[in-house]
Amino acid sequence: MRLREEMIEYLSKVLMDGLVKGGYIELKGKKEEVEGRIRTVIREDLLVEDRLNEEVREILRAYAHEIDRGEIDYMKMFNLVKSKLVKERGLIL
């Protein structure tokens, strides 16, 4: 799932503000640095799902003939394979 950069920036600010206001963290550095680290984590997490989606597409290419003939529903198979890989790898998406 892709998020626009503006949304990532917004989420990082909201998360940081919530953590500070809730007393979960105490800033020892600059607010901008913390927000930058949060943005990096969000981007990296989104890349995990992007790479997983590409891996699922690659797996399903082996079944292109059956999919083209209508023997296999692509989206159903995509979600099934993705769910299986998520479970096997212990991912949280």
C-alpha cells in the first residue's frame, strides 16, 4: 500500500506528538530528527509490503496460463498466496 509523502510526514508528526504527550518518550534530540526517523521506519515498512506484493506476482506468473484460461481467479489467488507468506514470515501489514 502506497502512501503519499505528505501523509507519511503527517503520520510521523502525529505519532511523535502522541508519544511525547502520552509520556511514552522524552525527547533528547531535535523534534525534526525524531520525526525523520519515524518517517524512515514508515517508508521501510511500506517497502516490505511492496516487495511481498512483487514476490506474490512472481509466484503467480507460473500460473499465468491457468489464470488466462479462467481456471484460477487472479485476485483470489493473490490474496491467498500473500496471506500464506505473511503468516509464514510473521509479518504484520
